[in-house]
Amino acid sequence: DGPTVLEQIQRARVVPVVVVDDANEGLGVAASLRDGGLPVAEVTFRTAGAAAAIEAIARELPDVLVGAGTVVTPAQVDEAVEAGARFLVSPGLSAPVVRRAQEIGVPILPGVATPSDIIAALDLGLSAVKLFPANVVGGPGAVTAFSAPFPGLRFVPTGGVSAANLLDYLALPAVLAAGGSWMVDRALVRAGDWAEITRRTREAVELAATLTT
Ligand code: 3PG
């Protein structure tokens, strides 16, 4: 058996949050992320083309760990997994969404923003959650504060993460990985500026490597 999906995310240390209109944009972004050394893409269910993009990435770029983001209904869990998503991310915590993901055996990182959310996540048997919006709930200090009563829980802070503060999050032991859209800015995708996406990705990978080696 190879590493689990959560282990792969932990190794990657960064989860790029991707918004694309169609399969072609999805393939361009996923290939650019891979070329930058980060073969991971969370394709958000915010566009009509999200499932098609996941499907294309899963088919054409099997070396990229593709997941679905902004999954907020149990039906979207099924849609995402049928398209080929290997992990799921949600901005908040919905027990029906988490239970559906668990039923079909796909890891899910639901969003938490309060200790009550965390208690609900632990109740559902989760060992890792997304912290969202990380910058609004207090940044790296919030991770530290939330960790104190919940030792062992791992966080994927997302929201307002950039090259400027990435290491502040990744340096914290409770942080599994950090998520964000800064490498795959919508304007870059629309312009097809794959070189800049790859450059930002490589920068993030190199930053993360300063901590892990
Ligand atoms: C998300 O859904 O996780 C956020 O849109 C990502 O936040 P960011 O755009 O501030 O990186």
C-alpha cells in the first residue's frame, strides 16, 4: 500500500485551491502545478465545469492528486467522487456531507471556524479539518489557540494564505498543510499564464522545503 491521501497532502504541504470554468482550464492548471513540483489540485464546485475539470485531470494527468472543493451537499460528494476526486474539501462542517464521504470511503476536510465546529468534527471521527477562513479567524495564532484543547487534531488553514505567510502556518506542528488560491489566481488562469502559475507553485514548494528538510 502506498501513502494514504492525507499522507500525500501532508507531504505536499500545500493544497492549491482551483477555480476553473472547464476541462481545458483544469488541465492547464493541473499541469502547471505539477510542473512547479506540486501535483495536487482542489478543484472547487463553484463553476458548472468543475466536475468535467476533475474528470479530465483524473483521466489525463493521473500523477496529479485531484480533489474537489466547496463540496456542500451529499449529492456533490457523489458527483465529485464519480468524476474522480480523491479527496473532498468543504468550507464548513455538515454532518450529512461528512457521513456521505465516509460511507464511500473518501477523505474529507470539512471547514471549521470555532471550537464547537471542532467538537462536531471530532464527533464524526475526523482527525484533520480545514480551518476557514484562516486569516479571518485569527491566522497562525488561531491554529495555536484551537490546538490547545484539541491535541492531535490536524489543521489545513485556508483563506488568505500566500507566499508571505505560508511558513507562519506550516511551522506549526498542528498544521498538516495549508490551502490557498494565490498560485492559481483566477486572472492567471483566464489569461492562460501557465508560466506564472508554475513560478508561484515552485516558489511555494521551495518555501515549504525550507522547513521539512
Ligand atoms: C477556499 O475556498 O478555500 C478559499 O477560496 C481559498 O482562500 P484564498 O482564495 O484566500 O486562498
